[in-house]
Amino acid sequence: MKDGAIHETIDELVQRERELREALGDGTIDKAEENQRLAEVEAELDQCWDLLRRRAADKARGLDPEKTKVRSQDVVENYLE
């Protein structure tokens, strides 16, 4: 996946966040559903940002960023800095 495609995915996820917040405001979904769905979107966003950072690091080290793979949500959400 190219950086541009990752940025497009991020834009789509941010839009989904907005839509969820609007749906809560409209009463289309309740707070529990919003929280659950936002958590899913936020985890996907974290994966995207993690992938972009790791691709940039690989480029800086002279490695092929196309070989950098998305890490699982469990890894991304639970690793220590």
C-alpha cells in the first residue's frame, strides 16, 4: 500500500468518526454504540499512523517501504513506547 492510499484511508476513517458523532447528535445511535464503533475506527486509525511511521523509518534506513506490513490491532494498541 502506498502512502497516498494510507492517507486516503485515514481521511475516510476521520469522516466515519464525524458521521458517528453526528449520528449520536441526531439520536440515530446511542452512546454505547457510538463508543463501540469509535473504538473500532480509532484502532484502525492507529494502525494507519503506525504503518506510515514505520514506512518512513524504513525509507530512512534505505529499506523498501512496500515490504512494511500492517501490524495487528492488538500489537499496535498494546506496544510500549
